[in-house]
Amino acid sequence: MTYRRVSVLAAALIIILFITRAPASLMGFALPPAVKATGFSGTVWKGAVAHVEIPLQSRPFALGRITWKLNPIGLLWGDLIRVKSDWGNQRVDVTASPALNGSLQLNETELRIDLGWLRELLPLYVGGQLRADIESLSITANGTPTSVNGRLVWENAAWRAIGGDVSLGSYAVDITTTDAGIRASVITLKGALQVDGAVTIAGDNYRVMANLSGPAARNEAFQQAIALLAVPTSSGYRIELSGTL
């Protein structure tokens, strides 16, 4: 073996060693300035950060401790990165494959979160816990979902009203994708508000249809809250919405 080949091989080994041993703190340079991350450990390929906060509507949203694992082969096929987050009862576990065209594929995604944080972002006075188990989710570069398969469960749902919380119940949303588009069926698991409905997404168009009935549908505070979205029926209320994403 010539001296030149030895030098090239040595340089390659040094580069590989540097890449595999690169400290996790280098990931901090890839984060947007608004994201706060402290306590990096491990390497770029398999590391952790003790605490992360991201801005949502100018308010900090804590993700807590985050761990990640990169799979270089995922650049060619398969999953590129797996990210886990834990913060109290909040849990996020997602495997992602970003594409060069800006689209994103998520697989085996698990989410556990308290919906109280929604009130910090949107004028939705809701409570309860959200559990999401998504087998697959494909999103275009502009954020439009093209394929979703999985289940969402809203447990111990409540409507936060000035006169007191209105207990609603627990609900499941089963999501599937066919050639006709994305369809989500809403069912009631238990509770004072009975919900039966469906959500469909075909291209950029969506349609929401739901029937609301039960004791909670007769609550005055709840009726005032949904007055702009629903129309009265003989058994409760009906919601019909459609538009473009």
C-alpha cells in the first residue's frame, strides 16, 4: 500500500471518528434562535438535552427532556431520526423521515398531552388529556396532510366555562386514508355529551359533520359557546363545516 493510500485511509478514519464522536451540543447550532435548549449530552448521532422550550404564539411551551437517535441509512430509505420527549405527564415519541422537497413522513408517533395548553394558543376553553397513536402521517412542504392512519382519544373532556366546567366525556377519532382522501370517524366512548360525526379531507378541501346530543348539549354555557358553529336539532345540535385548508 502506497503512502498516499495510507494517508487517505487515515484521513477517512479521522473524519469518521470525528463524526461519530461529534458532541450533541453541535445540534444546538441547528436550532432556531427562539428555541431554548440546555444541558446537551451524548453525541450528534445519539444524544439528549435536559430541557427544551419552543415559542408558540409568543409563549413558551415546555418539551422537557428530549432524546434523539439518528439513522444515517434513513437518508436513503427508512426512518432518519427518532425523537422522544418527557415533561411531567406529557410524552412525545416520534420517528420522522424528512425529504429533500420539504415534505415530512412520521411513523409510529405517540403523543400524550394535557389540553390545557391550548388555551394559551387558541380561544378554545377545553380541558382533558389527548392521546394520539399515529401509525403514519405524510405532510407536504406547505403543511397539508396527504395521508394519516391512526387514532386520537380525548379523555375526560371538559368545557371550561365562567360558571363552572362542563364535563363532556371521552371520545375517539379513528383516522384512515383511502384513494378518496382522509376520513376520520368520531365516536363517543362515554360521557354526558354524545358525539357522532366524521371529518373528511380530499386534497385541500375539508368537511366536518357531527351530531351532538345528551345532557351536556342542554347546558346553557355550552350552548352559548357553540352557538356560532351549530344549529339546533330535535335531539341536540348539528355541526356542518367545510372549507379549504
